[in-house]
Amino acid sequence: MSFEPKILGFLCNWCSYAGADLAGVSRIQYPPNIRVIRVMCSGRVDPEFIFDGFEAGIDGIIVMGCHPGDCHYLEGNYEAEKKFNMVEKLLSFVDMNERIRLEWVSASEGNRFAEIVTEFTDKIKELGPSPVKDPSKANVLLKNINALKMSAVSYRLRALVGRERALTEQENIYGEKVSLERFNDVFENAIFDEYVRNRIVLSLKEDTKSVKDLAIELNMDPSKILSHILILKGRSQVSMDKIVGITPLYISTLEE
Ligand code: FES
């Protein structure tokens, strides 16, 4: 039996949704796999929505908005692009970054809408069902997707996404401007660090563990794990539960 992917589309009300509507009234054929959620602007698509979709077993997610310069809220689609880039980087840690797409479709581009949906559906068919549906992978993968979602909504990453244009395009009061290259370095490190930290928090929620246990589980250097633990302690996300022999065991303070 051929695989029919479930595709979720977030379409901005003013351009892409109208483009989809035009495709419909013009009877342009496209695969019926897409389920559309209308949002007022592509900038309204919170990264959390995308991770929620993948947790629910969606095979592919597409976000569509007005062409650059045409957003009805001026810069919503620029914000959408920044958030999308962050989500794409986060999803690359679980090898699911090819399952998302960002496209610009105007109200008069019914044909373009149909072409994009057709091409994206074919791409997802090629990739196969979401690995979340594979019982042998689901357990670990869902935990990792949860860690990605926690990272995406963290204050640090939200602040970096929200400040990127101001930091790289405008001078601060000292006349300094951060280069895009430098910003991207900082951002990429922050994305990876937050992901590791959230994996630590989720792991310690299941059981108390030592730095060494976590280093083995996450396949990382113990000194790196320790530095993350110290930061998480400073944020009150992790605390020391007990000492066994001379080994401290840590626990997550994360509530349900
Ligand atoms: S209104 Fe369409 S992307 Fe903002």
C-alpha cells in the first residue's frame, strides 16, 4: 500500500490562504494530503506549533506567507523566517529538518500553491513516514522532540531570534554592530547548548543521575555536562539530590 503522508499547512490569511482558495475555485489539482490551519500572518506560527505537530505524528509541515515586503503586518514574514531557521536547525539534531518548508505564496498564485504542495508531498513520500511512528524509535525521539520544543520556547533562544535584526542591522549606543557571521556563531552554539540542557533536564526528571551517567547517556564529555549542570543549577532547573560515596546525584526541578 502506498504511503499517504499527513501534511500540515500553516497559511497566512491575507496571501497564501487566498492563494489556496484560488487554486480550489480554479479547480487546480493538488494532492489532498495537506490539512490547512489559517493564521493571520506567517509570523504567528510559533515554533511550538511545529513541534506539537511532529509529536502528534505529522509527516511534514509547511508554513506559507506573503512574499517579502507584502506582509500585512509589515515584517511578520521576516520574523517567520527567523523562527523557521531556528526550528530547522533544531530539527537537524533529530534528522527531521527536511520535513519542514517555508514558502511565500500570494493571493494570485493558485498555480504556485498547487505546485508547492505537490512537490512537498512528493518529497515527504520519498522520505517516508515520520520516524515518530516507528515504535522502535518513538520513545527516544519523542523525548528529544520535547527537548527541542523546550529549547525553542526558552527565553534565551526567543530573545536571540527576536533581537537578530536589531543586533546585526543597527548600531548600539556605542556605535557597534554585530556581524551576521558572529551572530550566527553565537546563535548556533546557543541552539545546541539549550538542546543539550533540556535533554539533561528531561533525563533527570526520570531519575537521579551523576555527571558520569549523563555523559554516557548523551555521549558527551563529562566536563561539558558538568558545565551545563552548573548553569542549570543557577537557573534552578536542576538541584543536587544526594551524594552517594563521593558522587553527587542530580535531579530535575521541572514540574509537570
Ligand atoms: S500577513 Fe501574510 S505573512 Fe504576514
